[in-house]
Amino acid sequence: MNALTFSITLAVITLVFGREAHAYLDPGTGSMVFQALIALFLGAAATGKLWWSKVKSIFSKKSDRENNE
Amino acid sequence: MNNSHGAVPSSFRDPSGFVFLWDGQLYRQVNSSYQDLFDLLMGSGLYHELTSSRLLVEHQEVLLPHGKQAGSYKIIKPEVISFLSFPYEWCFSQFKAAALATLRIQEKALEHGMVLKDASAYNIQFSDGRPVFIDTLSFERYREGEPWVAYRQFCQHFLAPLALMSATDVRLGLLLRNFIDGIPLDLASKLLPARSHLKLGLLMHIHLHAKSQVKYGDAHRDGERTADKEKTSGKVSRQAMRGLIDSLKSTVKNLEWNPKGTEWGDYYSDTNYSDQAMQHKMSLVAEFVDKAAPKTVWDLGGNTGVFSRIASQRSIDTVSFDIDPAAVEKNYRRLVEQKEQNLLPLVLDLTNPSPAIGWQNQERDSLLSRGPVDAVLALALIHHLAISNNVPLPKIAEFFSKTCSSLIIEFVPKTDSQVRRLLASREDIFPQYTKEGFEKAFGIHFNKVAAHPVSGSERTLYLMQKKQE
């Protein structure tokens, strides 16, 4: 293993353990699994909300323009 | 806390740092291991954004005379909260505000590349009626794809109690005295009414979440942990994280509780006070408060805080306690609406005040050890302690002597219609409960500074000063 690989490995290990040392809380295995399960649904919902508010703003701009003409 | 030096007993779990007392002042040590994250918090703009919106306590960097210890990066002096309160003492709206503040902090943290590594309700304190986050070292770097480690804790500390208070019974907030890491989700799931399954947020974050914990969580069998770790490294994208916070936010927002029908909620319309008597009592209390000139006040049995405000409006730090969640709720709502300061309403049963809990019973102080205060208001209270609760007058006097230096107390005699009501359905076993008995019992610990009958009533208002030892 050359010097570069070694220092990269070290950095990764520090990152992993460094992270674990700070996130000291027991997240609960079941909770983590559950979060991963609902992630897709929640992500889609968040995207959908964003899209819907964009659509609404397009239509409200349109109706403003129509009223002004 | 009696030590003027030493680690604070509740601050030991976080490897990033800890809180300690030095010379009676509160400090927080930032450990060297937390250096990068601390710098990120300060440098990314997150600290500035959170403090300017009053979501996080401010701090100053300081140097202490004993110099820098090994392993210490910095010492900071956080802003002091005048009275520490705990989630089992909060009314519904305080709890809701605390939950929403935590989520808003998580949102803002994400915008700056950070996340909250815990979501404990004990990270929130109240300052001028607003929830503020006190754990400056609670921030961790956000890594794309990683789930929120504090999700479980948020659901147990905030969502479960709020849901139970809203949908089952408002008194269930008290469960947090017994469950120091929040209400277990399987218990919350059992106690919630069936119709809570119809609310998507509660269905997901409480009911299904609870089932998931049971299914995956607690089997610590060999090998199973590693397998689960692989499952959990399934990604939670940034968008999913946003969706999660959003979902929790709207679930909390949709939880409502309105004070009605609890015993004391309509108190002031049900008292025997005429307007004249009320006005006179208010001016008397004001006169006594001015005379005592306290810096801190506890209003015990303060109901909706009418008299507490006499002190708080004089810029005196006032805590307004009452046993009835409806009264405290009304008190708090008014405070928020009017943007009042120096006032903290809390729920308290004086005959069974908050005990010390946690590891070695030292993590969360009992109510009484968070005193004493300069002055206590004990208005329309004594008959509830002496008659309804059978506490002898000398014991009541002794309690007050440990709690305050100045005492503004109203003696409510047996001829008073409220006391007659209390005695209507029981035997009068209180021969000592007279004005003379009262003055004698209190005279052991206090000097009578002033006494005034309240016009339009049978009651007498006293100003007392604790005797020098």
C-alpha cells in the first residue's frame, strides 16, 4: 500500500469513526430501517409539493396577465 | 445546584463537549474532537442565522484562568436561561412550539450542510416565552444519503407526547417524567385512539414506526446487527430528508388541543370576587411587590397569570405555576399573543412537584432545587393545601420558608364561600385553620411586614419577610 492510499484509508477511517463519535445517539435500528422505507414516498411527496406550488404560481401569474390586458 | 465548580451532572453523554460550572457561572467546553464541526457551525453562517432568529442561544468565547485543558478546543459561555423547565412541565402549546422550533432548526441546518445529531426535548428551554435551543454542540455534518439519526428521538420526545395530549388526554404529557428518553412508540401507539390511524402523519411516524421498531430493533442476536446495518445504509436522499422534516412539521402543526372543561380553565368567572374586590386585591399585590422589590418571583397556583403579570410587567423574572393544564395553556397563549416578556407559565402540582430524575436522580433537577426565589405569590392557594390536601399550616409555612425570602400570601378563612364549598361534603377536622393559627404557624419562619383585608371579601393579604437565621 503506497503513502497516498494509506493516507486516504486513514482519512476514511477517521471520517467514519469521527462521525460515529459525534452522533452518539442510538438511532434505533428499526427507526433507521423505517426511515429508509418511507424515504422514497417522502421524497416524492416533497418533490410533488414543490412542483404543485410552481404550477400554482404559473397559473396565478397567467391570470394576473389576463386581467391586466 | 450547590457546587460553584464542577461538571453539571446532566452533561456527560456527548463526546463533543460538556457543560460545567466555574465560580458559579455556566460554561461549555468544546472538545478538540469537535473542532471542525464547531468551526463549520460558526463559519457556515448557521450560527448567525439561528441566533438572529432566536432559535439558538448565543455564546461568547472565553478564556478561563486554569488555562486550556488537554482535549479542549475552546470554552464558550452560553447565554443564561433564567429558569430551567422540563417537558413534563410544559403546557400543550409550549410543547408544540418546542417541537416546531426543533424542526425549523433542522431545516436551517440542512441549508448549511449540517444536521441535528439529537432531537431531545431537553435541548429546548423557554426564554421570554419562546422556545430556544440550548445545545450548541448538537450539530453534525450532513452527508448525502444518510438518514436522520435523531428521527426516533424526535418521535418519542415530541410527536408521541403531543399526539397523546391532543388525541387522548392532555395530562399524558406527565408520562415524560417516567420515560426520560421520550414516550416509547409502542406505548403511544397503544394509547392513541383508533381514529389516529386515519391521520397519515401519525400512522407513519407513530404506529408504523412503532411496528418497525419491534420488528427490527430489539433483537440483539449475533450477526443480526450487521445485516441490519446493510439494510439501513439504504439511501435517504436530501429530498427525502426534506420530505421527512416537512411531514413531521405538518403532523405536529395539525395536532390541536383547546382548553375547555378542565376544572380551573374558567376560574375567574367562577370565583367569589366582585370587580371591586379584584381591583383592590390587584392594587394590594402591586403595592406588596413594589415593597418587596424581588428580582425573581414564583406565582404558585397562578392560574391564568393575572397576578403573575403584576410582577412580570415590572420586568421581574416570573414563573407562573398552576396545576391545571387549561389555565397554563391560556396563560401561555396570551403571553405569545401579546409578546410578553419575563414570564414563564408552567404546569405544577404543588402537592407532588417535579422530582429529580435521570441517572443517579441527578440529570433533571427537582422543582424545589431550582429555587429558592426572592418572592412567592401564594394567592387563593392556602385553603387548597390546608383543607383539600390536609397539609397542616406549620408544614405549609415551613415549605414557603425554604422557597422564598419574601412571601405575599392570602389567608382564606372558613367563612369564605370557597372554603365553605370545600367543607360542604366533608368533616371539619381543621380546628387550627384560623387567622390566629395561620399567623402563629407562619410567625415561626416569617416576620409580618404588612397585612390588609381585601375589601369586598373575607380574606386578608399579607406581606411577610423570612426571619434571618
